[in-house]
Amino acid sequence: MTYVIAAPCIADYSCVEICPVDCISPMPQDPGFEKAEQLYINPDVCVDCGACVEACPVLAIYKEDHLPLKWQHYTQINADYFSQKPLAAAGSTSNHE
Ligand code: SF4
Ligand code: SF4
């Protein structure tokens, strides 16, 4: 299980500031930043604490099994960001484990 960022994300970084394991990307210094349409949660690192949900001003973050039907494909979109864009993952030291 993981948390997932869906379409409403406005990339204000409120969730990044509160996440205890730094699993939300990209940050402005990351190579994939300019091409990213939103922020994404790394499902392999997220510890399911839920802290980011309350931090988000636009209700863009959901527990995987609580995603609205229209956004259920965002589970894959978030995971794909980390599995298919090695440049982005490589740009964050916290994800390099
Ligand atoms: S649920 Fe917790 S660990 Fe997962 S992305 Fe949100 S703040 Fe980070
Ligand atoms: S707090 Fe919400 S809107 Fe802001 S970056 Fe995170 S998911 Fe996107």
C-alpha cells in the first residue's frame, strides 16, 4: 500500500516539507523537474504515515485504495515516474538506496 498524488496537484511542495522519508519528487534541483506535470510519491519508500494528506491544500493525495475511481490510474502514474525516469530518481540522493 502507498499514498498517491492525483490530478489536482498544484506543486506547492507542502507535502514535500512534511514527508518524513523524503519520498515525494521531483524537487526543483532534480533533473526531471522541468518535465514533471505534478509531484509523485515513490511507492517503494512511502511509509503510509498519511501526514501529506492533511498538508495538501487541494486534496490531491489519497491512500491507494481510497482513490476516486476517475484517478485510480494515478497509482501507476506515480510508480512509473520512479521506474521509468531514472534521471529523475538519480537526481534525488534520498531515493538512491
Ligand atoms: S504517506 Fe507519509 S511517507 Fe507517504 S508520501 Fe505521505 S508523508 Fe510521505
Ligand atoms: S501538497 Fe498537494 S498540491 Fe502541494 S505538491 Fe503535494 S500533492 Fe501537490
